[in-house]
Amino acid sequence: MDQLGKQETLLTAKALCCIRDDRILFDDLNFDVRAEQVLLLEGKNGSGKTSLLRILCGFREPDAGEVFWCGQTLNNQYYAQMMYVGHQDGVKHELTVKENLLMTLALGIPGKCSIEQALEKVHLQGYDDVLVQSLSAGQKRRLSLARLLITDNKLWILDEPFTSLDKYGIDIVETLMAEHVNQGGLIVMTSHHDVNLSEINTLQINLS
């Protein structure tokens, strides 16, 4: 058995169905995601990618089917292990960079990275006391992703993580994703950009 075969399935979807405005977005959707894997959701606009992420985050119920974490229905243990970064940055513009990350820490379990280390990894070192409203769109996006590094979350759910990023920023995020997966994490994500995941075991589902 290879190394991948030794990894247990952590996230499972069984017969998921999602209906919006009397239209079936997807039906009888099944998948298993193991540690050290990325699930990349593809499809045209309106195909249900963000709706599926919302189901996985617990923001809405599926119209049919169930989601399981470690073989159990979603519970507090799952939500403690999950971190979501949506299409919007989700940062407070009236706070400083450091204050935003301190607020994230207050709501989660501290991870391996300190705030200073996380800012260095997303190339925002020295911006601790800068108001977020003064940052560029790309810097705000990197700050939103820095939240992933300072909390202990095995599952990252990312909706268009490369929004507002230039090639430099995309390279940074791809590196962070690879590090997370190589350390036993898993990622479910959508992206309209070409993603360089050649070194990561990747599952792809096209909802179109």
C-alpha cells in the first residue's frame, strides 16, 4: 500500500443535492477527501461551487444527502478543525493588520505560527500597525489568508483564494497551500485561475 493509501478519509459527501430557485445545481454528488489532498471544484458561474462550500461550512443545509467528518455527521469537532476564507476578504478595515489577526486568534485555537511568522509568510512583515483600509487589494487578500496560518485547522475551505492577487501573490498562496497539505492538512477550494498543484495529490470535480 502506498503512502496515499495509508491516509484515512476525513471528509466525505454522500448523495448531496442542492436546489436554488427551483433549479437543481447538483444531485447525487459523492466524494471522499483524505489528509494530504486538495479537492478542486470547477464549473461555470452558477454551477453550485460556492453553494457546495456553504454546505461544507454549515452555512446552509443540503436539500438531500449528508456530509461526514471522520465518519461522523458534522459536529463541534469538525467546526473546530475547519477554517473558511470566502470570496470576500472578511477583514475589518477600521482595524490594524495585527488587530485583525488577534481577533481571529480570540475565536480559534492557536496554531504553529505566531502572528509575526504568519505576516512574514504572506510578505506583510512590518505592516502590523497599518490600518487595513490603507492596504492594496492584494495585501488585504494576503492578510485574509494569514488567518489560516495562526489557527490550528486541518481543513481549509477556500472560495477563489487568488482573487485580487498578482502572480507574486499567487505564488505565495500556492506555497502556503503546499505546506499545509504536506503537513497532513486538506483543502477544498474553487478557483477561476490556473492552479499549480502538480506536486499535490488533487481531486477535481466539475459541477458543470
